[in-house]
Amino acid sequence: MELRIFTEPQQGATYDQLLAVARLAEDAGYGAFFRSDHYLMMGEAPGLPGPTDAWVTLAGLARDTSRIRLGTLMTAATFRLPGPLAIAVAQVDQMSGGRIEFGIGSGWFDAEHTAYGIPFPPLGERFDRLEEQLAIITGLWETPVGHTFDFSGKYYQLSDSPALPKPAQSPRPPVLLGGHGAKRTPQLTARYADEFNVPFAGVDDTRTRFERVRAACAEGGRDPRSLRLSNALVLCCGRTEAEVNRRAAAIGREPDELRANGLAGSPAEVVDKIGRYAEIGTERVYLQVLDLDDLAHLELVAAEVAPQV
């Protein structure tokens, strides 16, 4: 089981805070540092000093770290045009020496679109656009140097594109898809993704979603074993109950709720819960870290959870 760190900077974070978490994660042996791609805080968080762009952040981290893999859960397809996005991600992959993983989704948070003047089409159109973006971005990356790429879709058209620059990873960075969709998400995953992620779901719900993507792979003629499976779960671990309570309070959550819906409690409890996900096929867990100043939290998990999973 690989443990990765997942942050939500829209809730309030500076670049320096994110860099401190990424560097600690790298030094402590976590597999990757990921961040969300949102432009507006959620809930009661003040969200100060304000939103940061996911790919600008990852470009900085590409130069300010040296080993840890970097990525998004998930880049919103509504935010960017596919051609410029392919260029940006390829450039950041080059800047990192080939450490980027590309998570992308349809976009879902309508309020952030309204707040920053971003069009927010109906759900069906968002999935149509996501499908075209996946075809374009992977097509641009995989087109051999010296050849051109063309695409004629309902929403995007490319003609005689040189399909440059190329990412450092060949033929492309890993692509992550995820979510709770019952039909199109599994189909797109089977066609384009290297990894499927289920966010914030229990073991039973996760099992159902894994079965759907495995079935979609089989129907599309793909070996389901070629798809990596993962979960994103909120983290709240402590050596004592008082420490668990303190960390829960710091993120505005209740310990019992976190135990039910995330990875919470003592290191032994967290190890046991991760084990239940492993039994159904989970290979990676993205630990959602909401208190970015509590670096001791990550050190505890690296020391007492990671060696047991």
C-alpha cells in the first residue's frame, strides 16, 4: 500500500505552507504530494490568503522538490482549454524531471465558476467536454515528434498541431480519473486512465465502484489488472485520544464522524482501516491533510502507520 499526501489549498494556504508539507512528505517517504484544483473555499473556512492555481503551484514544487511525485485530484476540465493545458502539464513534467501525474475531472463546484466568471455547462456537456479533452491531451502527448495532431470534436477542434512540447515521461504522464459516476466515469476510465480514484467513500461503496470500472475495462477489451485503484480519505491520527480530539477540532470535525468516514484514531486503528480497503483492491491511499501547519501529524503516520501497510 502506497500512502500519498493530498491537500486542499482553497481552504486557505500559502505556497510556503504547501512547500513545507511537500518537502516533509518527500523526506518522510510518502509516495506523492497532490493538491486539489479549486478556486473557492468550501464550508466555513476563511480561505485566506485566497485561491492558488494548481499548475502554478506544481510548477514551483517541481523545482523546489527533487524526488516526490506531484499531481492533481482533480484538475477541472471546465477551467482550461485542452491544448494550453497539455502544454502546461508537459512543461511542468519537464521541470520536475518526469514526476507529474495528471488527475482530471469534469468539474462540479458551480459556485467557484460563478465567483470567477468561468462557464459551467450542464453535467452532460461537462462530461462530453471531459471526454474530448482526454482525447486531445493524451493525443497531443503521444503524437511522435515530427508528426502533427488533428482533432474534430463538438467542442474543440485542432488542425495541424505540432503537438509540442512533449512531457518528460514517455509516452505521457499517468492519467487519473475518479468519482462516483455509474456509467460514463467507468467508461472513460477504461479508455484513458492509468489509475481510478474513489474519493471519500466507505469500503462497501468503494467495492461497488471498483467492480464497475473493472467491468468497463473487460467490456472494452482491457485487462482490469492494468488499472491501479486508489482512495482519497481524510486523515486524523493521534497517539492518544486527546491528540485525536485535538486534531479533529482543528479541522472542525468530530472524531466519531472521522472514524466512520475517514482514517481516524490511533495508528493501529488507521492501519486496520487501510487494511480493509486493501482487501478490496485499493493500492494507494491519498491522505487528505486539512491542517497544513501540523507537520507532526505527517511524521506520526510516516513513522507508525506506513511501515505496517
